[in-house]
Amino acid sequence: MTPVKTNKRKVNRSAAERKFNEKTILITGGTGFIGSKFIHLLLDRYPNIRIVNLDKLTYAGNLDNLADLACDNRHEFIHGDIRDPKMAAGIFGRVQGVFHFAAESHVDRSIVDAGEFVLTDVFGTWALLEALRGLPQVEFFVRVSTDEVYGSRDEGFFKETDPINPSSPYAASKAGADRLASADAVTCGSPVLIVRPSNNYGPFQYPEKFIPLFTTKAMEGKSLPLYGKGRNVRDWLFVEDNGRAIELVARKGVFGEAYNIGANDE
């Protein structure tokens, strides 16, 4: 995987503000772990931005992640489902950019109930892309995918040009949505950008994920569940670093392209 490098240098305000400031941005799945952190990033950086947060509030969504924004009139929460094309179309008419985080996102649950992943990740993305068509004021549509669409490899990094070879229903649903987004960019000229981050971690992550799961089980003196012999290696990316990279892709990415995001920290 080829990491997108980010750092904490001062933002080029002239370039960034032209892209985000004074605009209304739709974020799907904004009460989740990564989406809520991204909302905070945008509101901290751009004083005149407006955020529309569309979220179904599934088990992994938590409005407490945004409790500090209760009195911030730049943030608007809408309780809704991305799989509803009419709702999406109504929101798209008043935004200038989209960050699509909403997804079912746990491998184990995808094995038990793959259908829900197909409906949310694939059909839900289709519904959003349908709403996007014919709306020239929407300047970009960033689809947040995963590096798991590539499958596994023995050594080295995946590159964006490597073939997609998902190995779980979760990864397959993400790959299917990626292909829909790419096809929409080719067929309709939609301003689609795809990002494929590695494994995120950080504060307020839902406890089913690896790091909080092992931490809480260790604190409780319980056994730690490992797949196989426990020799699998993953790249771990701090959630705020991921947010900065996603913002960078939205500002400087080439429509129709996919961008891997990693920390080079296996």
C-alpha cells in the first residue's frame, strides 16, 4: 500500500478555504468513530463551513461523539438512511461537497449477515450517486472505502493499481461500492474520489474493533481472541491523521482516482 503522507504544517488557507470555507458539506455517517472526528476537523479548520450530518444511528453511531457541537449552528444533524434516494436528493440540492463515510464495517458481522452490508454499502452508495447526477454545484464526492478491498499479501504495500481481491463479505461490499463510484465517474463524469485507509484507531472507537476490544478484555482479565496463529500484520492509522489525508485528497485529488492512506506502521 502506498501511504498518503500528512503532517501538521500550517494549512495553505488560500487553497483550502476556496474548497471548504463558505460552503455546505454533506457528511454521511457523521456520528460514527471516523466521521465524527472528521466533522470536528473541518469545523476547527474552517470558521464559515456548514456541515449537514446524515446518519441512521445504528449501533455504532453515537450522538455523544458530537455533544460539544450542540450549540454550534454550523452543524446540522439529520436522522436518516442513505438508502433512501428521495432523502438524499433533497439534501444534495443544498450542498457543494460530499464525504461518504456511512457503512457497515465489521468483518465478523458481515459473515453472519452479509445482506445488510450489501444493502448499506453497495445499494446505499448507489442511492447517493443517483442523487448526485445532474447537480453541478456539488464539486466533489469523496467515498471512504478501505484497504481491505485488496485482500492479503505476504510482504510490501498495496498500490492503487493492484487488483481488487476482497476476502470477506465486508470487503466485497466495499469493493462493489468502489466499482459503482468509479463507473459513475467514467460514465457520467461525476466528481468522485475514492480513499482507502488502513485500520484506524483512536479515542471513542467502538469496542468491537481490535485495539479497544483487546484493551477492555485485558483490563477485565478475559482471554484475547486471535485469528489463526495470531501472526497477521496490520497497518495502524491514527484517526485524526486519516482525517487530514481525506481532506487533502478532497482538495487535490484527481476525479475518478483512488488513493490509499496508510501510516507505514505495521
